[in-house]
Amino acid sequence: MKYEIPKEIKSPAKIIFSLLGKDLLILLFGSLILLTVMDDVVHSWLKIPYYVVGFGFLLFLVWNAPTNQGKKNYQALYYLIKRKRVTYHPLDIHSVENTELLCNERERR
């Protein structure tokens, strides 16, 4: 008997298409808020645009974030809100030139 060894030990369980369980819960909870709680706040003329924009935003939240690999947009939004604003992060504009200079200096020694 030959057993197959899985290449990935931890793999997310996809429920529908490429939606994970947590993503599906976010969509369901967001839809519940969108359709019930906030429905009374919106004027009747703006109901359809409200639903289109609301569901579009919910879909945007569960898509993969282009800037953070392996994260969803709702996680990237959370990181944006929770970051420390007083922390200084220097920007290295000349990173390629600095790397080349460092390599050249090491070769001279």
C-alpha cells in the first residue's frame, strides 16, 4: 500500500469557491448588518446604491490584500488602524546603491 504524503500540513478549508470559513462569516454578518440594522437609516431613494456599495465593500474586505501577502483586506485595514503612529520608520530610498556599495567594499577587503 502506498500512502501519499501531503505537501502542506496546514491548509485553509475553503467552503465556497475560494472563500474561507471566516470570510463567509464576515460576509454573512456584514450582510445582516447591511440589510437589517442600517436599512432604516437610508432613504428609500438611496436603497439600491446603498446595497451595491455595501456589498461591494464587503467583497473588497474578503479579497486578498495586494500589499500584504497572505492577508485579507480586512486584516490590512486592521493593521492600518492599530499601528503606532509615533514610531519612526526610516525610508531607504537608495537601497540598491547601498547594497552595491557594500558588496564592492567587501570585495576590496
